[in-house]
Amino acid sequence: MATPFLGLRTCIYRVPDVAAAAEWYSNALGIKPYFNEPFYVGFNVGGYELGLHPQLNAVVGGENIETYWGVEDIQTTFAHFLSCGATAHEQPNNVGEGLWVAMLKDPWGNIIGVIQNPHFGAQ
């Protein structure tokens, strides 16, 4: 069956202080945003968009959505995020057939999922 969907393009985290979040993610990701305005900050992470959206009066950090960012070495990436001030939400876990998943929380409570999947290649 053909689908009009092209795949995941953007993951947006809502944060109360977009400038502080932009600085934190720049450090954690090792890249600067390509778009940096008070109303939105955008990072190009391996061809996908990580957006930071200011949300001053709303509860952030919900746990009802999981988005996973592909990584080559989940243990190293997990440790790096912890060293940047993230907190562990779910430790790296081997889910079978060489796949590893883990989740952390950024300083604002947003879940950052990471996945090491040797079987997946974006098209």
C-alpha cells in the first residue's frame, strides 16, 4: 500500500526558557541551531529537525510521546547526555536483535529517546 507519509521530519520540545534550552541543546548535541529566534529554535540533527518552542504557561515534559534519535553507540551517547545535565529515565536496554533503546529527560522534563538500530537506514 502506498502512503503519502515521508517519515518523521520534526520533533518539538516545549520549554519555558527557549534561550537556555538552545544553549543546553547546543552543548548536548555538539551543534549550533540553524534557526534561532525567541519564538522558535531549530537544529538540523542528521537531516531531521529538533525544534524548541517556548511554552511559558503550560506543563512541559509529558511522558505520552516517545521519539527516538538514532545513535551509533548508545552507551556513549547516554553517558554524554548525563554529563550535560540530563537525567536517566530508562537505562540503555537491549531489546533484541542488536537493538538498544534508552530514554533521558532534559532539564525541562522532556523525554529524549535514543536508539541504536543496526537494521535501520533512513531513505
